[in-house]
Amino acid sequence: MRKNDMKISEFAQITGITRKNLIFYDKIGLLSPVRVDPNNKYRYYTYHQIDTANVITIMREIGMPLKEIKEYLYGRTPEKLIDMLGVQKDMVQSKIKTLTQISDMLDTRIHLTKKGICADGEILLKESEAMPIFLGPELPETSHVLEGWYYLEEFYRFCKENGLIRGLPTGTIVRHTDLIEGTFTHPSRYYYRPVGGSSYPNNAEKPKGLYVIGQEHAEYSKSSHLYERLLDYIKKTGLKICGDAYEEYLLDEISTIDPTQYLLQIAIQVQKAEDESNCDSHHP
């Protein structure tokens, strides 16, 4: 063995590429040993091949096909390196964005599930800060809550066009005008509300203000009873509806196998009767 040569097992240990993969890379002409002993057929590599092996490993980790890696290695120049790394960097940044959204989605799911576990069903009157949300397209005025499911595909397509991944719990908005008329079955839009979702784009916000908030175990599309409870509370306490209702499930099919244990939360923006100021609302 020459002074600077390494057996395949040593080269595998240094580069982190398995012996099996090194043999495969040799077979396809991607990374071949500098020599093969004619007597014992041992493959030998040199130290100057370590950088090449590292580049192959990194490019593979970010998803670059072996064919493209091979094409670059066989015609590599400084200029081609800059172009190739620039393209790969853009791809990495895109993956980072996606992974960050996935992380935010997981945080949101954890937050809502913990909140759902601790919910006691009590109706609360609570001041809330403005919350960035991402609104989908307006639903037809005539859409019923059951018909609204047909427009989810459009909402998901809209999210994809704006660089949002799927997986967040989907919220529903009911307009304040419908609430005043006692109509709860006509959703106006779908929305996403990630918890601290800095990685998610937003095009609107849930307004800052006073909200009546309640939770109730309810299957999908069965929100009427909770609305009746909330509206009765608003009436008895002398409050006035001045904003929209925001529906979201704290517990849904992801967290429980029993649909009757889904936990719906509804928040309705209100103001006190003696408060002459308008709600801080920009109704979506």
C-alpha cells in the first residue's frame, strides 16, 4: 500500500460513506478508487478524494440526483461550482421555509391540543390582542356550512399558491351581520391561525378587542348549540355583537378517534353597551 493510500474501509470511516455506497459510486463512475490492487482486488483511495466525497454527501443530503452530481464532477470549473451551489442554495432555502412552517404547524397543534385538554366549557369574556391570520377566498353568500366543505379544495389551492403548507387546523369565519340575524350556518371564509406563525404569510388579522369565547364538544358542522349558548350569554350580559365569529377546533380528528369528542371553540367579538366606541374591527 502506498503511503497516502487508504483502504476502502478507512476511506468509508473518514468520509461517512458506507463501503456499499462507495462500491456503488465506483460502479456508476461517480467516485472511483485511485487504484485497485491486481492481486487482492482491494480498492485504494487517497486524501485528495475526501473533499469530493464530502461534496457528494452534501449534495445527496439536499436531494441533488446522482446523475447531476456526476455531470458536474466530470466538467467542474469554478464558474460551474458557483452556478451549481447557487441553485442548490435556493433549494435549501425553500426547504428551510417549508420545515419552519412544519415546525410552526406542530407548535400550533400542540398548543391547541393542550388548550383543549384543559377546557372546562365555561363561557369567558376576554380582551384579546390582534392575531395575524391567513384568509382564504370568500365563500358564496348562499353557502351552507355543509356545502362549505366543497370549497376547502379552493382554500387549500389558494394556500399552496401563497406558499403555505397544509396541516394547520382550518378555522371558519361567520360574519357579524349573519350573527345579528341569528344565522350561524353561512361561513364566509376559511382561515389559518398559526401560533406565533412568523413563517406563515398573513393577509388579515383577527381584530384586537373584547370577545365572548366558549367551547363545546361537537362534531363537524354541529355548532348551533354552542352559538345559542354564546348568544344567550351576550344577551343576558347586555353585550353587543360588533364583529365576526371565529370557529376552530381545539380537538379534532387528529387528536381523538371519537367525533363526539371533537372540541369546538367559538369567539365572537362584542362590545359593552355603555361603550360608544366602535369595535376595532376590519371585518374580513
